[in-house]
Amino acid sequence: MSLASVRAEFAHRQIELDIIELSTSTATVSLAAEAHGVEPGRIAKTLAFRLGDERVVLLVARGDARIDNRKFKAALGKGKMLGAHEVEMLTGHPVGGVCPFGLAEPLPVYLDVSLCDFDTVMPAAGGTHTAVRVAPARLQEIVAGTWVNVCQTPQTADPTD
């Protein structure tokens, strides 16, 4: 699946986004930022959580953001990040290439408002060497995402945490 499933979804839905494929790994925020020559915040990381009601959801946030547990619980309820095997099984993408496109199973997608700090962001595209460049509003349209405010960014981080 992975990159092939993202390509298939883009083709089927006539989504015109160029998939960037690199020879170097983009499996972490720092590697992706370096490879693409952008600040880490512009990398849109996709995280998978199992909520208290057993639903699995994806959260896309800027790369340098941290989950704010109080905000997360207020917006989505109690949640626990999934392990690598379960993430790959549910999304069809390996950790480091997880994205909200071409999913193995339909999952609700939440987008942290921190993404709106940038005119474009770069989520992965199903592989550890792939990405797309997309405006946050366009990303929301493509994935039918729901905006939430569940992260702290370096600018908003509470120094007492």
C-alpha cells in the first residue's frame, strides 16, 4: 500500500498534488525538514490515537508541536498513541510515512490549528521518503478534517510543563 495507495487515491479523486520523492529518509521531522530545506514546524506529522471510546483517529500537527494533554482531553477525550505495528495495520503506511491520504481503513482526521501558522505544510505521502506540499485549508478539504486546538508550539509552550 503506502505510496501506491496515496497515488491511487489522488488519481481516483483527481487530487492534483505533486508527490515529492527523495532518495534520503524523511522518516522523522528533523530528517524531513533538513531534506526539504524547511523549518521543522512546516513538516506536518500524522499521529494515530485510540480514544477512550475505542475509536481510532488521526491527528495532523506541525512538526515541532507537542500534544497538550489538557487540550487534547477537552477536545477529543482521553487518548493513547498507537504502537508502530497497529499504526501500519490501520493506515497502511509505515511509521515515518504515515499520512491522512490513501488509508487502509477510513479514519477520522483532526488537524491542529498550529498548521495554520504556515502558508504550506508538508505531510508525508505514504512512504519514508515522500511528501506533498499543501496549504492547510486545502489539506482540510482533501481529508475532510476537523480543526482542533490540542497542541503546544514552541511559541505557546508553557515553561512550567
